[in-house]
Amino acid sequence: MDRLRLTLLLAVAASCTAPGPRNSLVFAPSSDARTLDPHNTTDNQSDQAIWMIYNALIRYDENMRFVPDLALAWKVGDDQVTWTFELRKGVRFHDGAPFDAHAVKANFERVLDPEQGHNRRDLFAPIDRVDVVSDFTVNVVTRYPFGAFEPMMAHVSAAIRSPMKDNSGTGPYKLQSWRKDLELVLERNEDYWGEKGNLETIVYRPIPEAASRIIALESGDVDVITQIPPKDTERLEKDPKVVVSKTVSIGAQQFRFHCKRKPFTDPRVRQAISYAVDRRAILENLMPGMADPSTGPLTPRIRGRADLGEIAYDPEKAKRLLAEAGYPKGFKTKITTTPRYNMGVELAQAMAAQLAKVGIDAEIEVLEWGTITQYWGGLLPEDCPLEIFIMGAGASSADADWGLRPIFHTQERNENNYGYYSNPEFDDLIERAMREVETDARNALYRRAQEIVYLEDPGALWLFDNYHVVAMRSNVRGVTTSPLGLVTFERASFASP
């Protein structure tokens, strides 16, 4: 642990021993937020801080039901494309600007503006325009009937930011200070329109090393941590000073293929690798009690998900497929991983050992998070050196549309389709499903799309569906652990000493 981070932790520890009620909670994630701009967030660390600062028109509750947020009510018109929102009155942004229909219109026009190039423009592509009906009534009009409209509007990137100032929302906490990769401090919004937070400040102090995070929690230097290795989870569950929370989440662990690089251009090679991996053995040895085997490209918490069953471990079938593809003796490749993912290096090692049994010689490359993400930033296929690479997956809208469309729909660059996957039938199914609002017909289209990308023309190697695991000191109360894989503190407090 570097000297500055150690100094910060000791300062926190000293403050914790002071008499009187605790008014500041310290959360140690594995990495810092990358942005506090809702229109550009693509990672959980950013999302969970954003949800503390901002509100959306609607959002998911802890049971994944749609509930009002900045909108009191909403409905779709007979044309199935005009959605009318009745907005809360008397709400102000942290910078003092008023929240109203004009602010809503400005937000969606900002994210949809192609000149500004925001990361989440594709998410909101079904929106045609936003019309101000009155100061507190707004119409969001889609280009066609869109079955995932409400999940889209409950997405973190639909959070409403101030048109006047960056990092200014309407949420229960507001930004006090941010020293990148060291400390992000949120302070209570005393003018919050809803139930005010119990704590004066929430301190986000990233600690990349899992062992250091756990030591900091056990010693009381921090109050809450995530990204906990399985062996440490078992120990923490027995510690009377610690509470461990496990939530079935939308997240899955996978390894992606560079589908434009040989030999992964051949679906048979990708199928062979899928059959060559013993997922049950990996789970039992590396992730006991922390995950479930994947049974499809989407997890059970996602709308429109199809259960297609576990992919059986079948090394002989893998060898036959490799021979059919012209690789009877296998080939050499590279598996790229990062410690940022729970057991990321160990997973790559286990995969490499299993692939060796069918003749595939896999070198392991370990990169830091900041390095590997450089290859996920809109590169052309020839500019991306990855071959097989680790990646988390999860529909952050909790709907099949966003769980499949950005990740596997054909793209020239790897803006979201990081492995350059392309399948014409899959594309057609996704485009038809976007325009389908009848549930059974919509689910049938998504089921067929999932059969293609999971079984017939694999876009990834799915390993398991993750639990969202959070550990906290036993005196911490009211922490929200969402199936979206987020931990937030809008109702957090400390038990009386």
C-alpha cells in the first residue's frame, strides 16, 4: 500500500475513535470512478457514485420494479411512441438551478448530439425527440414502439444533470472533492427534495489490492468493501465484527473473443473453446459459494432472458470441432486478463490449463485496468491486439435489449461490441425485437438471438453468473446492495455505540 493511501487510512482510523456519533462512512471499492457524467459512464464504480449525486425520471427499486423518481407519473399514448412524464415541482439542482421539463429536454438532447460523442448515445438512439408540454410535463417520443423504453429510462445514464454545471444533480449527496484514484468525497445535500441522508459525508477511497481492502475492513479503517475473493469471504462471514451481504446480480463473468482475428473468425473454434472449459471445476475450485454456472448470455435477473442450460464440458467434441476448422493439433493464442476482476488471473490460469488438454497453447497476459481498457475504446479490428480477454457482462438496464444489442450487434469499431462480433441473423432479430412491445413475441425474438450468440455462433465464453458481495462493519446500517451490482449509501447510518 503506498504511503499517501496509508496516511489517509490512518487519519480515518483516528477519526473513528473520536467520541460522539459517526457522521462519515468510508467505502473502499477496488477502483475509482472513471467519470461522474451520467452520459459517459460505462462502469459500476462510476454508476454507484452517480446514483448518489443524481436522480432519473424513474428508477428500479431493490426488487427491480419501476418506481417514480423525478417523475411522479408516466404513461404511453395510444400511438405507443409518446411517453408523457409528470414531473416533481420544487426540486433544484445542487448548483441552485431549477429542475423542470426544460432541463429534461436539455439532457436528452445533450446525450443524443452526435457532435458531442457521449458514450451512451446508442442507448438512447430509439428516442426521436423530447417535447416540453409545460414546465412540469414533458413528452419523450420514440422513433418506433420500443419495448425496452422503461428499462432505458431507469438506466443510470438517464440520470438528469444540471444544464448549468458539471457534476451537479438533484440527488441526496453532492460532490465535495475528488482526488482521482485517491479519494472522492460526497457531502449531504441539505436541500434534498426527498428523505435526507443520515450521514454528513460518504468517502470513496479506492484500494486496488484485495488483501489491503480486507485488512482495512477488519481493522476498522474502512466501513464497507466490495470485490472480495471467495476464501476471504468465508473468513469474513465468521467475523462477529463484519456482516457479509450476497445478492444475486445481473452480472456475469466471461471471456470474449476477437472475432475478426484468426482463428476466432471461425465459429467452430469458438465452440471448441466453449466445450473445452470445465465451468463446474472452475466454480468449485475458485468461486465456491460466490456464483452460479451460466445458462445463457443473460442472467436470471434480466427481462427477456432465456434459460438455455449449462454448456457441458466435452473435450472430445472440442477436438473434433478444432479438426473440422483445420486445427487438428490446436494452435497458439493469448489470454489477456486483469486483477481488477475477482480472481481474474486465476480464472485465466485455469482456462489455459484446460485448453492445453485439447491442444491449444494459451499464453497469459496480465494487464492493469487502465491498460486493458485502452483496448475497449473504439478501435478498428486491426488496431486491437487482444485475442481472448476477460470481461464482465451485465445489462445495466436489466433488460435483454441492452444486454445483447450494444455488446453483439455489428459495429465497425469496438465502442461496446468489444470483440467485433457480427452475425446477420442475430442483428435482424435484435432490430425486430427493439420494435416489438408484445411480451411473448418480444421474448421469442430474444430467445432465438440468445441461442445464436450462446450456442451456435458464440460471441463469448460464459463462465458463471456473479453474486454481488459486499462486506461491512457490523455497526453499519442501511446500505443498499442492488442486483445491478451497485452499493449505495443514501439511507446508510451507524448503530448507536
